Amino acid sequence: MKKFSLMTFLLLGWWSVNLHALEANALPSQESLNAQLAEAEKLSDEKAKASQVEVLTASLDWLKQIEAQEKANQALQEKLAGADSEIQQNSAEIEALKAQLDKQEASAYQHLSLAQAQAELASLQTQQQDMQEKVTQANSQLASQETLSERSQAAQAQGALRTQELNRLLADSSLSSQTQQQYQLEQAFLSLKAVYNQELLKNNDQLIMLYQSRYNLLNLQSQLLQNQILALQEVINQKNLAESQEQLAQSQQQQQAAGQSSFIQRQLDRNTQLSQFLLEQTELSNKLTQDDLRMRNVLENLKQTQSTIDEQISALQGTLVLSRIIQQQRQRLPENLDIKGLSKQIADLRVQIFDYTQRRNELYDLNSVIARLQADQNQAFSANEKAQLENLLTDRRRIQSDIIKSLNNQLNLAINLELTQQQISQISDQLQAKLDQQSFWVKSNNPIYLDWFKALPAALLSQIEGISNKISLQTDLTDLPYLLAFAAILALIGGVIYKFRPRIRQRLALINGQLNTLSADSQWHTPFALAFTAILALPSVLWFLAVSLLVGFFVMRNPAEMWQWALEMAGYWWFFAFLVALLRPNGIAKNHFGFSDENVEKSRNVAYRMWIAVTLLLNTSVFSSVADSGIANDVLGEINTIAALIFTLFIIAPRLRRAVNSFTGEKEGGQISSLILRTIVIVAPMVLIGLIVLGYYYTALNLIDHLILTYMAWCVWMWIRQTIYRGITVSSRRLAHQRLVEKRAEQALATKDDGVDDIVKITPQDEGLELNKVRSQVIRVADMLLWTALFVIMYYIWADLITVVSYLRGVELWTQITTTEAGTVTESITLFNGLMALLIIGVSYALIKNLSGILEVSLFSRFKFSQGTPYTITTLLTYGLIALGGAWAFSTLGMSWSKLQWLFAALSVGLGFGLQEIFANFVSGIILLFERPIRVGDTVTINGVTGTVARIRIRAITMIDPDRKEVIMPNKSFVTGQVTNWALSNTVTRLVVSVGVAYGSDLELVKRLLLQAAHEHELVLKDPAPSALFLGFGASTLDHELRVYVQSLSDRMVTTDSLNRRINQLFAENDIEIAFNQLDVFIKNQDTGAEMPVVEVKKN
């Protein structure tokens, strides 16, 4: 920064020298340039003419800018010369206005009539609007001057670069005189601009004081006008109220002076009631007027704040100053300004206006009204009574007209007030979102580098001094009795619970003893046990809260700060005390939820250490809230946060991993949540430490708060889930016992067994298929509702940070030109688009990896599909998800299909020629998935190879042959070749057993025996019926075939083996010889040719 300032100073010095040189070489005048322009327009060469005209026109523009800059420099010098006197004059006027503010009273306008007061009010409101514009302008000047240093440095850097470029261009001797003249004019302008910026920087403090005094003066003048408006409005309200009270008094006087006629008396009472109602409506109108003025003032202040914030963000983007300004502006935003019930009030006012308008319009025809009244009363009025009625009805019409006027005024005020509230809410939300975005992505503290450690001792002393200033003995004891009473009540409640702890524990022991018993166990045992455990954890929390209230009152300068901290800490203390109590030995986790002793012990150790870490992390912000320096200099908080995160990373994370592994080893379905939890506990501390080191301390604190809430929500959700699961288990156990009793009764037992053991262990086989189905359906519904609730809770926790991500829309990565129907449009691709594309790819990958499991749980397990259909659906959906995810990701990055189609077309043509076989196999795979001539699990024969289809991939099909070897066959072979599918439409296949019997065998007996073997076999189908056929005469056999049918391919080998064995047995029993080729062997002496006799040797 110092080097940059030195360079800027040298450049400014060079500019001043250069400016004097340019003044010595007098710049061309406007007349000279106009004359040169006229001469250039007379040239016959169009190209030279256009070039010179363009250069001279640019020179004239630079000359105008020089004149304007000279005037700006002169105005700045005059402003600086009179700055001190103006500041003093403004200060004097401010003091005078402050005195007028205190003396402003409504009595100053009491002499005005109602019409004059209303006219004066309209004039003051016009002046107020003009004054608000001046205040806004002054505020804008002040904000611009406060951010001058950053903007001026950037402007000077750009000017310096341009000046160097101009010097290089002017050094070219081949430049024309007109071009050289243009560059000199531009150089002169840059020099004047540099002098202007130099003066602004040099007198920055003085100008800020000047603009601040102007703003303060105008703001006080605006407040004075506002007070005058309020005072005048009060006078108008008083006069309106006085008129209403006068009307009420007249009605009451008429009522007192009325005669004895009861009907006339009732009409007078009605007028009196209307006058009273008019008085009430006048008071409501006055209240709405005050609210309207107050809300409009808030709206104007918000608009000023919005304008100021936009300018400050634009000028101070990414600086530490912006972070501190954001923190200040956030504290100034209005809170809880909404006026409730305006919409209902507007609707009621419209109805009332309609009703009173109808009633008033009826009173314009007095004769008709009097005639109707006579008919209603069934009597004729005297002349005197008619005259009285006419007067009363005329007064009533006037009163109702005043009521309608008052109601219309209220309606207009209520509508304006509602619109103003909407604007306030909208602007406030926009400001809050903008401040949240900026504060989240802007550094709030200095990075933790070497300079940070050098400044650490002084920063610690400063922060400790700020904390010590917040400590002071309380001298105002006015509220002490109430505080002591409240603390005593808290301590007493804690003491009562502590006294009854043995009874509560006895009740818990009774509940634990009744678990898993059919007569006493119920779904309410676990909720009651949780409630009793939560109550047992309360005493220490209440005592801590009582002590904290007293300590805060007597020790802290502002006790409310400590009370708020104590209340928050008490809530977290209760949560973790309750969590640790659940994980005690023989506690709820073991007895109710079935956790093992090892798992309970590991989880309890993690909960204890998590308690410590969360306590440290939650108390981080205490240092910034109690110290005057705020979060920007909260070095104690940074040290404390880093220590807590290191403790989490190296102490808690390993133990949590072991506890989670132990838990997932016992419980099913917890792998996903366990993986997420382990990832957060390991990755989050490292990321948060990195953010703090880089200076994003506020961002880290924000994320820590959300992570703690997420952890607590996950714990509560997990215990609720376990409670619901146990309730389902208890219900299914009772239902199983009930069905078992009914089954025994249906089996006509001799006597009913009243001595059945109370503890009955029910197995899934006892429950039966229907009970298992019901329980699985209930668990699926419960899981769906629980996961939905968890997602809703997580969204609620993280919703305020979702708007923060929109800040990334302003981080531009690249731009591209897109042609649309409206023309050529420049489209920006931001960091938000890149992150969204990565998120889409990640979600698509997760869905593809888990698609088969999701479909199995949600679809395939509930409906029956034919063989191979689930595989086909899964494969096609996988292809669809790949295509959809890729197209969506590319579209997010600005690469729409209209831009990619030509690339895909070229790739398709090129790859189609180069990789014909691969494309043919891919298309064949798609055909096979849709047409489904073969399915996963089918047994097929192709090219002499028989096997079972295991997988259908993009390029090839994997088959498992009888030797359990994988055979890879291209998809194209199954589309273009001949394929035998043994189980496509029907799994019934024929077996042929060939048998050859000796000549001379009884053929009828052979046929009967073959059929007997077939009919005896249980796997042989009766339809189609087995058949035994005599097929021909062999060389040494009479050839027979036994043809049978089996249900499935898996029965073929077993049936063949069994039939062969049975046929051999039957033939042996019935002396049927199975013929074979006979071979006679003769042994001869080769020398003599005589046969050698065969001697049978008998063994003794």
C-alpha cells in the first residue's frame, strides 16, 4: 500500500510537471479546432477526410471535457476555501435548530382554523419531500467522499497507465499534427483529473467534515419539519375531535330536552350513539394518521440507507472496511414495525362505508322515511312529532355523512399504511439479504498471518480492557426484589425436582421392568421414559439459570447481555444433559432402543466431548458481544474457536467414527446418515479453521451456528425415529400374540391355557406373512414421513443461507454471445452456474449409483414384474439420467442443445465410420432392452454356446456357462444371429432319454416300464403326457425313446439323472437287457496259426 501511494505521488508530480509543459505549449482553442474541422471537411479524399474529421471531433470532445474539469477544479478550490467557515456556520445553525426542536409545540398552530391548518399541513408535507431529496443527496455525497480513497486509487492507476501509453504514442515522429493534438488534449485532461483527485485525497478529512455538517444540518431541518407536521397534525386531530365532541354534546342536549314521546326518545338515543361512534372513529383516524407519518419517516430512512449501502458496496467491494460498515448498517435496520390487522381493518371499513352510505342515502327523502316509521309503529304522528323527527333525521344524516367521511379517511390511511408497510418490509428484506450476502463473502477480520501474531498482545489487552469495562457493581436495586423472586422460583422448581428424583427413578425402573411384556408394555412407555429423563436433567439447568441471573444483575453493567447468554446456554445445557442421560448404562438407549453396552459407552464418550466443544463454540461470540471492538477485533473469539475446532477434529472425530461403526454394525439403514455425520465432523472443522485463518471469521461463526443446530436436530430426529420404531415393534408384537391366541382357539384346544407365560417371544414365523407385510408397510410409511420431516427441518435451519448463494451470480467466469429472436444477447456464465453444474453432476452420479436400490425399495418390492423387467427398467433409467444430467449441466453452463447439436452430429458421423461395430453393438443393446427377446436370467444358446444371461451392457452381453465361466458376446450377435432362448415365453422344455434293448426283448413290457419310470417321477409334467416310442432297429439294439416334459430348465439335469437310474432299475428287475455292441476276441499263434485256448481259472 505504501509502495502504491509513493508511486501515485511520483506520477502526480510528473503530471503537474507535464501540465505546466502543456500550458507552455498552448493547447488549441475551440475556434482553431473548428477551423481545422472545416478545412478537413473540404478534402476530396474520403478516407483522409473521415480520418481527420474523426480525430478533430475527438479533440473537440476532449477540449469540452478539459473545460468542464477546469470548472470542477475551480469549484473544488472554492469549496475548500469556504469549507471551514461553512462548517462553523452549519454547526451554529445545528445548535440553533436543536433548541427549536425542544421548543416545538402544537400551541403555535392553535390559532389556525381547520381549513387553514390543513392547507399549512399540505405545504409542510411538500417542503418535507423536497427536504428528503436534499438529505438523500447530502447522504450520497457523504458516502461517496467516505469511499473516495479506494475509488481514487483505482482511477489514478488507470490514469497513470493511460498517460504512459500516450507518452509512448507521442514519441512516434510519424504522427500527424491532428492526432498529436488529440493525444495532447487527452493528456491535459488526465493531468487536470489527477490534480482534482489529488486535491480530493489531500483534503479528504475536511470534505468529509463539510459533507457531514451539511447532512446533519439538513437532517435536523427535516426533523424540524417532521415535528412541525406532527404538531400541526395534532392540532387538526384536536379540532376534528372537538367537532365530534360538539356533535355528541348537541345530541345529548337534544336528548335531555326531548318530550315524553318514547319513540322520539329512541330516535334521540340513536343520534347520540352515532355521535359517540363518530367520536371513536375520529380518534382512530388520528391514531392512523400518526402511524402513517411514523411509517413514512421510516420508509424514507430506509431508502436513504439502501442508497448508501449500494454506493458503499460498489466502492469498498472485498475490503475489511465494508465488513465493518455492514455490521453497523445491520444494527440500524428497523425491527418489529408492522401494524397488525390492517387487511382485516380495511375489509371492515369498506363494509361499514357501504352500510352507512345506504343508510344516509335513505334519509334524503324524509317524507318516505317518516311514512315508513308510521307504518312500522302502526300510528300516525302529530305535526309536532313530525317536525321533531325531521330535525332528528336531518341531524342523523349529517352525523352519518361525517361518519362516512371519517371512515373514508381511515380507509385511505389504512391502505397507504399497508402499502408503506409492504415497501418497508420489501426494502428491509432486500437490505437484510444484501447485507447477509456481503457479510458472508467479505472478510470480517484480518487474516492470521505474521502481522496478526505481532499485533496479538496489543489486541488481547484492548479486548480484555473492553470486557472489563462491561463489569460494574450494580447500584440501582429497584428491580432486585422481582429478580430475587424469579430466581427463587427457578431454584425452588429445581429443588422440588431434585427431591422427587428417587420417585422418578423408581418410575423409570418400573417402566424398564415392563418392557417386552405383553400385558404391561405399550407404545407410551418410551415417550414417558424420555419425559422423565428430561425432567431429571432440569435441576442443574434451573440452578445455573438462577445463579446467572443474579450474577448478571450484580456484576454486569448491562445485565440483559448476560441474561440472554444465560438463557441460551441453559437451553443447550439441558439438551446435552438429556442426551448424556439417554446414554447412561441401562438407560433408554439400551433398554428401549436395543443398543449394546459397547455402543452406549462409545456414544456417551462422544456426547460428553461434543458437549465441551459446543460449549466452547457457543461462547465464542461472547467476546465480540461484550467488547466495544465488535467482531472485527475479536481475537479471543478467534483463538477460542480454533481451539474448539482442533479439539473436535482430533478428539471427537476419531471417537465418533468408532461409535458410528459400532452402531451401523448393529442397526440396519443407518449407513447414509452415519456417513454424512462422519464427513461433516471431519471436513467441517478443517474448512472452518481455514476460513478463520483467511479472515472470514463471521462466515465461520455463521456456519458453526448452523452446524450446531443441524447436529441437535439430527439427534432429536434420531431419537424420535427410534421411539417410533419401538412403537411399531410393540404393536406388531401384540398383534402377533393376538393372532397366535386366535390360532390356538381355532385349533379347538381342549381348554384355554390361562397360565401362558407373560413373556412370550414371538418370531417372524409365528407372525405370518400378512403381519410381516403390514409391519414392513408401516415402517416404510414412517421412514418416508421421518425423512421428509428431516429435510424440512434442515431446510428451515439453512434457509437463511440459501439467499447468500445468489451472491455468486455476480462472480463472472466468462461471457458468450447468444442469438435469440430478440436479437444478439450477451450471456454471462457466473460462478453460481459452475457450482450448479457440479451439483447437478454430483446429484446425477449419486442417483445413478443408488438407482437400483431406490427402485428395489420403492417399486420392485411392491409390484410383481416379469423376469428381466427390473433390469431393463433400471438400465433405461440409468441411460436417461445420464442424458438428462449431462444436458442439464451443459445447459447451466450456457451450452444449450442448439449449440451442441452440430458438434454431436459431427461426432456421430465421424465415430459412426471409425467405430461402426461399437455403435452397432450400442444400438443393438438398446433394441434388446426395448424388444426384450432375451432377459437377465434367461438361458440361451448362440453360436454353439449355452449359458445364462447375467448382464446386458452397452456393448456386450455377459453369460455364465455351465462351467461357471463368463462368456462375453457382442450385442450385435443377438440381433443379427440365430439365438435359442430356452425360457422366453414358456419355461417348459422336453427331455429325450434314448434306450437300446436287446433283440428278443418284450417290446410292450419295455414301453410300459419306460412310461412307469416317467409317471413315477415328480418333476415330469402330466401335461403334455410322457410318451415312449420304438424308433428303429439298430445294429445290435431295438432303439426306444422316452419323451417327457419338465417345468423349468433347472429340472432338466436332475430329471435326466433320475430317469436313467429308474429305467436301469426297472429293466434289471424285469430281465430286460440293455443291448450293447458285442466284441469276440480270439487269440492265435502267429507262427502256427492255431488258436490259443482260454482257460478259466477259478479261485479257491
